[in-house]
Amino acid sequence: MPVIVVATDLRIRRFNTPAGKICNLIPVDVGRAIGDLRLNVAVPELQRLLADVIGEVVIREREVQDGEGHWYMLRIQPYRTTDHRMTAR
């Protein structure tokens, strides 16, 4: 299952190999703002969705399509770190 974790400032904290392949991410993308990247998956209003999840502590789901026409179910959910900081994944 592809997973991307972003901090409250919407910078990528980490991602796994499946997410890297689907979204065209590379290791140097860690620390970059997700809005500055050109992902291989079309997610209209991604930054707003992420901010909603982090701010409201809610789950959002959307169907999204990659550049090759494959469809995926995107689930953005809040994630609290062991030191009680909020992120989204």
C-alpha cells in the first residue's frame, strides 16, 4: 500500500517504495513541500485536503487517476506521532 507522510507544514516527511513509484517521488523529495512537486497522480486541491485533515482531524477520500490512466482510492488520514504532533498520511 502506497504511503506518504507529510508534516503540518505539508512537507514530505517520508514515503514508501509503492508511493514513490506511483507518484514519481525520489528520496531527495523528502523535506520538500508537497505542493511544489509534480506528482504522477492528479489530486485537485491536494493542499487544501491535507490542511483539512490536519486541522479538523478528519479522514478524506477521493478517487484519483495517474498519468497512465489507472484509478486509485486516495485516503488521507491524520496521524499523531509518538510526541503527539499531528501529521497526515
